[in-house]
Amino acid sequence: MANELLLTIDDVAERLYMCRSVVYRYIRRDQLPSLKIGGSRRVLGRELEAFVERLRDGDSCEQPSRAER
């Protein structure tokens, strides 16, 4: 991941084994920072790595509740 500067939402979803809508929820909840470039949303590779580290460390990056889905 560190070699990749910008990832698409599909790339992020694939790497995290989750659907795109859950990735977008993490972004909306400001748990996964992203950039808007033109009409496309991208996630910096280092931001995804930091997000995964927070998940691994048991930080407050909880999966969005069913009410938010």
C-alpha cells in the first residue's frame, strides 16, 4: 500500500474486504480521510494504512451501525 499514492474507493473496498458503501460511511464519519479530485474521490495510501492501524489497535473506528447503512 505504501507504494500507491492515491487509491480509488473500489481499491480501498477491495483491500479492506468490504463494500464501497461502508467505505463511504467511514469517509462521511471522518474516520477515513479522502480527497475529491475533479469528480472522483481518492484515499491517500498512507491514510488507508493509518486507518488500518487504528482498526488493529482497537481505536474508535467502528463499523457503521445498521441505522447508518
